[in-house]
Amino acid sequence: MKNAVIFSVLLVITSCACISSDSNTTTLKDGVLTVGVFKYVPPAVYEENGELKGYEVELISEIAERMDLKVEYKEYMFSDLLNAVANNEVDCAISDIAVTPEREKIVSFSRAYSKTDIILVVPKDSDIEKLTDIIGQKVGVTAGTIDDDKSSELLKSIDFQVCRYNNHDELYDALESGNVDAIISEENNFESVQNSSINYLDEPIATVYCGIAVNKDNKELRLKINDIILELEQEGYFNQ
């Protein structure tokens, strides 16, 4: 009987330890959601007066609040974001991250909450009227982004020169200064620029859906984020 009691006590202690261990795997730091960001993708994420803003910043703040967590941001170049998630440097990452089969080999993604077209942006007085007109031209992209990926796909059928830039500000500056003949960008980024001297082709290169990147082993966090995104959908949050 004494052995049975000892076994029962050990079983309870072991069970409690397992519960405690599981609860700590959701985020890297207790009470904190550590979020990787690339701060040059307006209107999703951008910096204004030293403060991060944008609809994805608002979204991740809302998600963290509903999880009773505070948000801490870590800044990266876009090309380093997914590896930061995969290597557990951050809990998750935002910044207009398009969901692709290649990226899903590195990280998991939440439910998609936004979509945008990949477009070719040109000066209004450009002779480029269709995608095939970029043959022999200089085309700018932001390094490591979905725009960069799409330029590689286009190169399989169209011969042009790819010029890579560190962020969207540099990319659009290159187009405005004439250093490139066209740029590949996301339509929502184009709309945030508000430059009357540029336009984009009616023919989109692709349509992409964006989600929050989460470590593939952290299924609990992904499920919690998905549950909250679904709640927000039902509440009409994304229709605002």
C-alpha cells in the first residue's frame, strides 16, 4: 500500500512537470511574443518617428494581447527572417511574408489574412507596356522577397538584368532616379508610395497570400495564432 501511495505521488509530480514544460514551449520568453520584422514593407510594416507601424504591427499586437503576452520586436533583413524563425531566434515573423511551398520547407505559416498582386512598376513615360518588353532591360527587386523569387522565375523565359536592393525605399528610389527601367513590387507597397510619376502594368505577375511565419516545431503557437485570426475574421477585423 505504501509503495502504491509513493507511486501515485510520483505520478502526480511527473504529470505536473510535463504540463509546466509544455506551457513554456509556446514562446521563447515567458509573457513575451518575440516577433521578427523587416521594417521596410509599407503599409504592412514600416517605421515612423522611431516607432513601428502598419497593419501587420497592429495585427500581431492584437494577437499578443488576446494571448496575454507583450510584444518584443527584433529587426532583420528580409532575407534573414525565415531563418531567424527556424533557428528559434524569434517566436514568429511578420512583414508581408508570402506563403510559398519553398518557404513552407523552412517554417510553418498561420492562416493567410491578406493577399496582393505582384506587379511590374514602370515610369509613366516608359515604353514598357507588357512583361515581354523588359527584354534587355534593368529590373529592380528587393533582395530575398517574393518579388526576387518571381524575377528568377521570369528569367526562365525572358532575358533581362536583375538589380537587387536592400529595401523598398531603395528600390523605388532606383526607379525614380532612372537606375533601373522597371521594378517588381507588391501592389500594396506600390499604393503606399503615392508617386504620380510611376504606374504599373495591368497584367499581374502573380497573386500571393501572406501569413505569420512560425517555427515548424511550435505547433501550439501556430494553433493559438490561427484560432485568434479566425476569431478576428468572424468579428470583421479584416474588413475594416
